[in-house]
Amino acid sequence: MEFEQGNINISDEVLREIAFRSFLEIVEINPDNKETKKLKKNIEIERTPDDNVIVYVKTAAPYGQSIVEFGRKIMKNISENIQRMTEIPVTAVNVTITDVVEKIEPNEEGEEE
């Protein structure tokens, strides 16, 4: 982003961290838990040629909930937070449901590849 005084560049790692914390808000996991860091590897950031962002998230869904609604909540929260904090447009948030579990735990998610 260019301004009269200079440029502001926001790294993909910052975008990934925003997406990660937005994801944790939906799954209600404490970001201070050391095991939680394993979940971060399930989030990828891609930049489009016009500097928009596409986010990819892999996660398990909690059993008994609407998987579609769960995915939509993740999409909405990540998209809104990235755009609000960085003013970078989010083209898409693609959520891949990899499993259905009783409760999402960091050690269950981190073993996916």
C-alpha cells in the first residue's frame, strides 16, 4: 500500500496469524495453548496478481453441528478480520473439512497432512 509518506507492506505471516486467530475464535480454542500452534500449519495464504488474498483452511468439524454453517462461520470471521485489520481485499476463504470429531483439539488437527 502506497501513501504519501511511504509504503506499508504486510507479510503473508501476518495475514496467516490473523486468519489463525480468527479461526481459533470460531472453534473456541485458547491461542495461548502450546498445542494450538500445530493448527497454524493448516492455514495457507495466497496472494493474487492484484494483491488480493486467498486463504486456505483445513480443519475437522465438530460432530452434531452443521458442517456447512461451521465452514461459513470460519470463512466470514477470517475474511472480515483480515479486511478490517489490513484493508487488503480477501478474494476467498476456502475451507476443507478433513474429519468430524467430538471436540476440536489441537493435537487431533496438527497430525493432518
